Amino acid sequence: MRHTVPAGMERKETEVYLRLDRAGLPRHIAIIMDGNGRWARRRHMPRVAGHRAGVAAVRSTVQTAARIGIPALTLYAFSEENWKKRPKTEVNFLMRLLCRYLKAEIKTLNENNIRLKYIGRQHELPESVQREMAEASDATSKNTGMLLTLALNYSARSEIVDAFRSLAEAAARNGGLDHMQVDEQAISDHLYTRGLPDPDLVIRTSGEMRLSNFLLWQLAYAEIYVTPTLWPDFRGVQLLEGIEEYQKRDRRYGGLGGDGHAPQPTPHQAHAEVKR
Ligand code: FPP
């Protein structure tokens, strides 16, 4: 059955969208945005020009995801390692770019009913950046559509360390470590992503086949889609192509799939929805 196309879609996006199964869209998509430096180098431009061009890719991807009704989108913007291992000038540029993006984008986020949140060790970021981040998330907090999460100063291993600390602290407040309950649900509930369903699909641009310390717990059963497209060239249409590829996969969750036994999500995933 042909379905209606969301307003504002470009022709190429429409073509791919019409091939999608609207009932089988991923509930949560995570993206490792990679290849900004290579994009710039190919044009004999400084690396930062690639980051600047990457903002248009963020804008297009976010808008298309919201238009087609994806409940949650998480973008890996800066890892903890990025801060430590890149030249200060590049890091400073990325900070300024992020602040400019946050300021400029509030209006579009609100127009598209998108709520903005962050994961990562925010307290280690410069105070001025933290202020800008808080302002943008506050300004979008009443929206009820897609949840956009930016991973900033994020490391999956640090997130797991923080989750264990938080579990131990909660136990200490509630009768001591003897009462600490440790199971998958408890750990999920103490991650930065608590309340979010695990990603069904993770996309990585620029052809690299790595997870790079991104959502290591949450991606346990995610389908992985790697595209050679460099991040600054990525647009909504490439997102839709990734979803199309995802819909061809046979998700098994460790079962047999494809043999009459319907694949079952893990227990805590079965009922997970994006919490408000
Ligand atoms: C990876 O490319 C990209 C980053 C480390 C930064 C991501 C930033 C943006 C996409 C723009 C700003 C984002 C927001 C949310 C406003 P790379 O530099 O590692 O590329 P390379 O592997 O080709 O060198």
C-alpha cells in the first residue's frame, strides 16, 4: 500500500521513503559521524572546514529523521578521546561550532517538535559551552516529538564506570551494598541513556568498521550499517537508505529467526519506549 509522504521531503528522499515499511522503522538510530577531516583534505582545505560542512549534514539528517517519525536519534559528536588527542585549535573550533549550532538550531528544533538532550561527561566541558547546552535543552524540553541526543565528551567505558558508581551510591543510600541489585535492567537504568530504548540501527560514515567506544552496552543487538559516504556529504536520503538496508536484515537476538520462530527482543527492550 502506498503511504503519504511527510511534507517537505525532497524527490530522492521520497523515492526511498516509498520503499520503506512504515510499521518497521527503527525506534532509535545512533550515528557515528566520521570523515570530516578526509572530506576537507580531498578539497585541500583545513580539517575544520570539514567540521563546518558537517553541520549541514546534521541539520538534514535530524530533520528527515523527525519528519518520518523516528522516536530517537543519537549523534556521536565528540568523544572523550577527541578532547585529549586533537590539537587545541581544532577542539576550540569544535566548541565554537557546537555553540553556534545550538543557538541557531533552537527555532528549527522547536518547529519540528524535537527535544534535545546530551550524554557524556558534561561537567568537564567549558562552562560557557555547558550554559549554551542547558539553554538549548531547556528551550526544547516541552517538545513531544523526536528525542535528539548529542553525545559530547562521551565515552562508553566512562559511561559504564559512572553507572557502576551510581548503582553503588544508590545502594549505599538504601541499606548498603548487601542490598545492591545487579542485573541488566539495573545497569541500563543507571546509564546516561536511561529511559531510551537501545538503538536498533547504528550508522557509521566514511567506511570505518569500528564502534569507537560508542554506546557499547546499548548496541549489543543493533544492526550495523557502514556507508563510504563522508559525514559532510551525508543527508536525509542516505539516512533513509540506511533504514532501507536495516529493514532487509533478519534480526535474531540470538535465536534462529527466519524459521518460523519470531525473533524476540531482550526482555527489557520488549516494552521500552522513549520516556518523557
Ligand atoms: C569526525 O570526523 C567528526 C568529529 C570528531 C566531529 C563531529 C562534528 C560535527 C559533525 C560537526 C558539529 C556537530 C554538531 C552536533 C554541531 P574526523 O575529524 O575524525 O574525520 P577524519 O576521520 O576524516 O579525520
